[in-house]
Amino acid sequence: MLSIRDCLDYCDLTEEEVALIAEHEGIPDAAAAQVACGLVQTPEGVLLLTHYMLDLVERAAERGDAGKAEEARKLCERFVADHPLPH
């Protein structure tokens, strides 16, 4: 069984990115790391993960949590920079 660290190292994801995915999906970080590890391997998966993160930005902004919205936005920007989609 892969550890969270194994997944993070293999997929080039950060703990913070995995935590956002876990929050969005309502699953433990270990499960989110494994799911994200698979998704990040395809353009469609990267797009889906990006949408998850943007959804969390929107949710935080809607409930007035500007700090959480900004944190999620920055993580999303870093994720997109690290995992660019082909045009």
C-alpha cells in the first residue's frame, strides 16, 4: 500500500493540494492522495482537480471566508502552473 508521501512524491502534489481535494470530496487525505495520484496523470484528471480547487475558492467566497478563498486560489494557481494543460 502506498503512503501519502509516496503518492505526493510520485504525482508531484503538495500536502496542501491533497488537503483541498480531500475537503472537496469529503474523504481522508490518504484517500484523496491516491485519487489525485491517478487523476493527475491525464489532462482530463488535471482539469477535474482544477475544478475541485476552483469550486472550493467559490464556496469559501460565498460564505465570506476570504482567507480560505485566497489560500485555495493560491494553491490552485500553483497547481495549474505545475500541471499545465496542453492546448
